[in-house]
Amino acid sequence: MNAQLFFPELVLCAGCLAAFVLTLTGPSARVPRLCALVVAALFAAACFWSLPLEGSLFAGAYRVDLFSQMVKCAMASGFVLILLFGADLKGVPGEVRPEYYLFLLTSLLGLTLLVSSVELLTLFIALELSSYSLYLLVPLRRGEGLRAQMEASVKYILFGVAASGIMLFGMSYVFGLTGTTYLDQAVPAMRALAGTPIGAAALLALLAGLLFKLAVFPFHFWAPDVYQGASNDTAAFVASLPKVAAVAVLLRLAAMAAPPEGLAAGHVQAALTGLSVASMFYGNLTALAQKDVKRMLGFSGIAHAGYLLLGVVALDAWGFASALYYATAYVFMMLAAFLGLCAVSPDGGNLTVDDLSGLHKRSPILAFVLAASMFALAGIPPFAGFMGKFMLLATAYKAGHGVLVAMAAVNTALAIWYYLQVVRRIYTVAPAEGAGPIAVDSGTRLAGICLVVLMIALGLAPETLVRLAASAVRMAM
């Protein structure tokens, strides 16, 4: 076994072990965060160092290639930024912070294992490891009343377990039809069966766990409640890193299952097209009526999952690369939005759109970061959201999905309305009486600047990331 291929995961394993020891010793509040920051920095360095490595581990069940390492780099960068702007953890009780960082690291380990898994049972175990850690994180909140976080946690667990059960059922059918659990053998063998009812049902059931992570309609019910019920810091993690990991596995499956040129894709592509349309319309129309900002972001996340499926249904390398680019940009856009919410909320509570009134007078930098995230999520140039949506629409149109592109364009217009409502509140409405300036610590300031720079850089100069994503996708096909 080449241990170098597993170096980032070993760093995380060591970090989880250290965090577990800290939960037993009861250190001061700073020690668990310092430990998590060190682990995150080492993990990020290991991911970027291992970017060119390639190989297989554990009898071929675990693949390290450009595709998996690129996604790990995006997740590691996002995790470092989450720790930078989440220094206060205002929404998490002080006595459970060691456990909080332990479960955060464990979930990241599960997501890291997930993007390299190329065997059905390995993939399932990695998905459950990341999910169960998040189930435990959601109720770790103070100040909002026990009922809200418990209700969110119960919903998350129930829907998660249901999605896992459906996924396991689909895996059993795939194994029964193909006689193997290795994706590189099972998924291509399913091409011939994708047009049959049992083959399409098996593949769609197999995708259930990933669609749940992405909050694609009708697997979306947990998202708004979890965003609202969890602490702002937990919601920032849930809304970003699991999404890019789920997209990565979905793209790996789609890349393996893509039919040769000239052959019909079958019922699975038609089903994903329908889910894309339903997710975009449901997410955007429901977000229009939301006053709670996190709940609005939850519904908009459902719509963004619909946009991401545009790249999947194209079933070509350029479509997959576009989806990977958009998923990476989406991580930074959502983190910028949650950075603003975490810093503005005085006690870690939820914020309404009205609470952001006059924010530019209370903290110009937080106002700018939050406004930039709204512009990026709406798809306005020069931010990465515009370039990502443009690439997804272009690839879907080139693949012959003209009606789907028209519906996505209508939804983009709908989304601009509620995102710009937030910006309007920030810059054109006076702050509430008694609302004073907001102190911003150096970590939050640094994370905010990095996120804005990343969003603009990816929008103005997407070539490097797109070229890297295209190379990674070709390697996965």
C-alpha cells in the first residue's frame, strides 16, 4: 500500500483522534479550535501536495486521482475558512465545543472518503460516516429554544435514514443485476439496463443518498428546517462541503454511465431532467416568500441543486466539468453568505432580512462580503456564479436541452429578485434604532477578503479551474 496516497485522510484520522482525547480531558475553549485549525491547515497542505498523485488502495475500492484530489482541495479550503470566521461559535454551548469540533472533523473525514470511494459498500459507509456526524451536530445549539433544533435534528435523521435505506436498496439491485459492487464494472454494465424499468429504478434508488445530500426535489424537505434550526456555524458547513462531495460522486457515476455517442441515455436522464426543473421552480418560488435569511438560503440551495443537474444531464465531459466548476464556486459563495450571518448575529441567533437593514453603516466590510455573496449566488457578473450558470446553460443547450435552458433562465430571473432584496436592505434602508457598529475580528476579516477575492477571481479568470476540472473529469470517465 502506498501510504502517500492516503496521507490527507491519515491527517484527518490523527486529528479526529486528538479531538477525541480533548473531549475526555476538558481543556479550555481555545484548545479544541486551535487543534482543529492545525488539523485543517495540515489537511489542506496534504491535499494540495497530493494533487498530482494517482493510484488505488484497499483492493481497488478507493481511488486517488486528479478528480478526487481536486474536490478534496476545495473542501479543505472551505473548511479552513469556516474555522477562521467561526472563532466565536456564538450559537454553540461552551461545554460541548470539544465534541463539536470532533464531529466536524469526523464528518469531513467521511466526505473525504466519499469522493475517493469507487465501490458501493465503501461509498455507503463513507456517506453514513459524514451524515451521522452531522445528525449529532445539528442539535448542538443554544439560545433559539430546544424545540427548533430538536425538530430540525429529528427531520434530518428521519429523512436521512429513509434516503440511506432507498440507496442501499438500489445498491442491492445493482449488485444483483451486475454481480459486482465495483463502480467501474457495475455502472457501465448498467448502461444496457438503464432503459428498462428495473434498471432505471435501481440507478435512481442508488442516487437517492446523493440527491438527499444535494437537497434535490423531492429529497429536499430537511434543508430549510436544518438551516434554520442548526447554529449558524453548523449551517455553514452543512450548506457547503457536503454539497461538493455529493456532486463529485454523482459526476463520477454519471461519467462512468455516460452512453457512447449516438446512443440514447434512457429513463435516468429523463428523470434527472424532471428533478432539475422541479428543484429550480420549487426552490426559487418558495425562497421568494422567506423572511429568515438562513431559511431563504436553504430554499435557494434546492434551486442551485437543480442548476447543477444541468451539467449532469448533458452527459458529456464539458457538462461534467461545468458542474464541478459550479459546485466549487458554490462552496465559496455560500461560505461568504454565512460568514456575514455569523458575524452580524450578536448571539448566534437567526437573522431576518429586516435585521440586515443599514448594515453598510454598522460594518462596511461585512456589508460588502454579504452583498458580494448575494450577487454571486444570483449569477451577476463578474462573480463566479455568473460564469458557472453561463457554462451550465451553454452545455445544456449544446446537448439539445433547449426547453430546460429556457426554464433555468426564467428561474435565474426569479432568484435575482430575492437576492437583491437582501442587498437593498443592506445599502438603502436605515439601521434599526440602537443598532451600533459591529466589531469584526481579524480571522473573520481575513476569511471575508479571501472569499470575495476567490469569487471574483473564479468569475474573471475561470480558465485554470475549468481546465483542471475538465482534466479531472476525463480521468474519471
